[in-house]
Amino acid sequence: MVTEDHFRVGTILKPKGLKGELHLYVDFDGLENIKFSTIFVEITGKLVPYFVSSIKYLQKNAAYLVLEDVDTIEKASPLVKKHIYLPNKLKPKKKKSEFTLMDLAGFTAIDEDEGELGVITDVHEYPKQFIATVNYKGCEVLFPLNEDIIKSIDVVKGIVLVDLPEGLLDVYLD
């Protein structure tokens, strides 16, 4: 399973009790509205499926998760600090007014001069700017997402056209 076919919904914080229940930090708005029976846990760079026995939402960003076959604290402990994913087909469609730069993860970045850069694997939000991550020619490349860089976004095709500053890619490839 590859992470490009999935979207991150949260992180396992810690075990709760002795029966394998997990305390989950939910960083995806609207997770409680998605029906799912399987989650994927990122373990050593791969997504491992787990069947969900139950999930109880506590407040906006917290939930208790019970997974099948995870019934002791010993089985739950290795899952701590691991990211949780769901398949992209379960991701709710957003209205144009709800689309943000954070939603560009999974889009293909195409530079006006260099051509296709690759899939945006992550978008980080920093004070006053967003930074995209792309694996280009075997190197992790970071570039800002702003009005000057982004030329167009095709939500239907999942493409973002960018005009990177001259020499930016050279910094990573040299």
C-alpha cells in the first residue's frame, strides 16, 4: 500500500487501559462523518491494514480506537506515535469555497520550465506561508505555495502548475 493512495487522518498518541484501546489524535475535520471498517497504520514506511472494532469520538481532535487483534497493552504499544490513514476514495469531496492549500497534497506539481516535478507528498503550514514537498529525481524538494509560484490549479485532474524561482531545483540537485 502506498501513501499516495491514502490520506492521513490522525496519529496514535498512547494506549488507554490494559485491553489495547488507543488514544487517537484526529487532525482531519469531519472524520466522524466517514464510515470505515479498516484503517491503515504507517509502520516503517508501509501502510498496514487493521480492522476497526470501535471508535468513540471524544471532542474535536480526540478519539478512542479499538482494533481487532489488538487486545493487550503489549500489542498496542508498538502502534504509539504512528500515523493513521484511510483510502482516498473515502475522502469527502470539498466545495470550491472549502478548498485550501493543504488540500494540494496528492496533486501532481508541474513546473512551467522543468515539466512534471512529481506528486506533492506533503504540505506544511508555517507562519505566513505553506511549503510543498515533492520527490524530484530522487531528491526531496521543498518549495513555497503562494500567488507568485502557483500559476493554476486543476482540481478535477489533480494538477497544480507552478513557476519555481530560477535555480531552486539546482540547490537540491547539486
